[in-house]
Amino acid sequence: MICLGIESTAHTFGIGICDDKGRILANERSVYKPKKGWGIVPMEAGKHHEETRDGVLRKALEKSGKRMEDVDLITYSRGPGLPPCLYKGMEFAKNLAGENKIPLIGVNHCVAHIEIGRLTSGFKDPVVVYVSGGNTQIISFSESRYRVFGECMDIGIGNALDKFGRSVGLDFPQAPKIEQLAKKGKWIDLPYVVKGMDLSFSGIVTACLNKHKSGEPLENLCYSIQEVFFSMLTEVTERALAHLGKDQVLLTGGVAANLRLQEMLNKMAKERKGKFAVVPRELSGDNGAMIAWNGLIAHKSGQKSSRDVDSRWRTDDVDVPWVK
Ligand code: ATP
Ligand code: FE2
């Protein structure tokens, strides 16, 4: 069975093609880049998706060596995400499915991040640290659903890093530049905000910006914001492992690319005699392949067709009958 998956929740318009052995045959994308000094403008991101989607589809088919006639299933990101972006993806998926008479199903973007991670790591029952621009969640399977054991209370960790970087004059995406600058920095005192199992980043961004105004070197701020954000995440992840009695940590989302974060979580997992894995870069950021793979397993376990979007669809509201 060949499945074509469409991702369009935020800045990435992606199309992935996979088969039922979990082989990724193509994973193409086009990424909307906001103007200098701006964050994502949802309507503009939607326009970007509309303008680039035909080209991304062409490239994905070419790369996979397949034609539309070979595709057995079309899947798309039904949510959560920015409504103008979600609609552009759903509309495109619906037309493709209709024109070619192929079944269509919608999948949850966050669950798709988990499923592609389980595929690449081979972990059966991990605690997942999903850290991207808009999302920060510590998730694990419990009582028939993926449940969120900890999450951000204000903005996502990637957006928090990007926002800090933008305010001090770095270009989008700012977080990788912060990672580089951090290598030359040293620790300065910052607030540490964990409430129960939840995290709050925006007050720490404000504290950093205040210190920047009073002349603190940027390298020190970059180093310290990373140390404090990633320590908070590691603390909550460790508590989730202990509470659930699990021993596998799976890191995914765009922020998973950060080597310092990988190092901290790896060390914590090893100290507990557990295992750590990170999802490869091309599959950890937003991508179409994860939507294709999740859709394929959802379809095989009997998920019904959908033709709508849900911009606030929560991870723990998703039925996941394919997880044993
Ligand atoms: P979602 O829609 O799930 O919130 P997203 O649209 O933010 O995802 P991703 O590609 O998953 O897309 O993540 C992008 C985020 O990852 C951006 O905030 C970016 O700055 C951040 N990022 C990329 N590289 C690094 C890095 N090396 N260190 C930290 N953050 C990074
Ligand atoms: Fe994502």
C-alpha cells in the first residue's frame, strides 16, 4: 500500500510518500519564511502553501518514482495548527482524493510526530518530548490514549527561543543561531518556571530581554536561556518516566535538533538506566512523511474518512487503536 501525506499546520507545506513497510519514498517540503522582524502571519503562510503545493507534489512524486495512480491513500494534517494553513492542506488533499478516487483521512499532527518517532527509534512505549515552534509536550501512552503529562502554559519553546532571538536582532529561525552563540556564553541567573508538570517560558524571555537592555552580553543570555529551558524540560520528563515506570525517552519536533538538549535528556535517561533516541532531522521537524505514515496505520486500523480541520485538536482526544 502506498500512502501520500500532506502537512500544512504552520510554516511548512510538506508532502511525504511511504509504503506499509515504513519505507519513506519521498519527503518534500517548502517552508514559508516571514519578513525580517516578523513572526508567522497565518494568512501569508496559507498563501505560501497555496502557491507552492503543486510544485511540492510534483517533486514528491518524482522522488518516489510513483504516479498518482499508484497512490492508495491520501492523508492530511487535520490539526492542531493555524486555520488558514490547515484549510489549504485539507482543500488540496480533498481535491486530490476526489479527482483520483482515493480514500482520504485526517490525522493529528502531534500524534504523527510520535508515530514517525516510534518507527525510526524502534521504541515501543516511550515518553515523548515533543518540542517545536508552537508545541511543547511531554506525552506518553496510558489507558488507551496518548496523554499529555506536561506542557507549556504560554508559548511553545521554539517560539520562545525565536521570539527572544528576534527581539535581539537575529534572523528567523533564531533558535539555531542561539544554539551557536550559546557555545561562547556563561551562566547568568534566570528564573526557572515549572508548575507541577507544566512549563512557562514567556516570563523567562522577558527576564532575558531586560538583562539584554542593561548590557548583558548576548552569548551569556543565549547560553543561560538554553540551560534553563532545557533543565525545566528534563526535570518534567524525568518525573514522567518515574511516575509511569517507563525507561525510553524519545525526542522530536524542530527543537530536537538542539545538541545541548539532546545531551541533557540523554544523560538523564542513562543515569536511570534507560534509553534515549532522537528522531532524525528530516523527520523531526514538520514534514509530510509523518502524516503519510500515521495515516497509513490509522487507515489499517479502521479509521474513518474526514474532510474537515480542527485547529485545537488535542493529543489526548485522538483515538489510537493501532497502539497496543
Ligand atoms: P509545530 O507546528 O509542531 O509547532 P513548527 O511549525 O514550529 O512545528 P518545526 O519544524 O517542528 O515546526 O519546529 C521549528 C522550530 O524549531 C522553530 O522554532 C526553530 O527555531 C526550532 N529549531 C530549529 N533548529 C533548532 C535548534 N538547533 N535549536 C533549538 N531550536 C531549533
Ligand atoms: Fe510539528
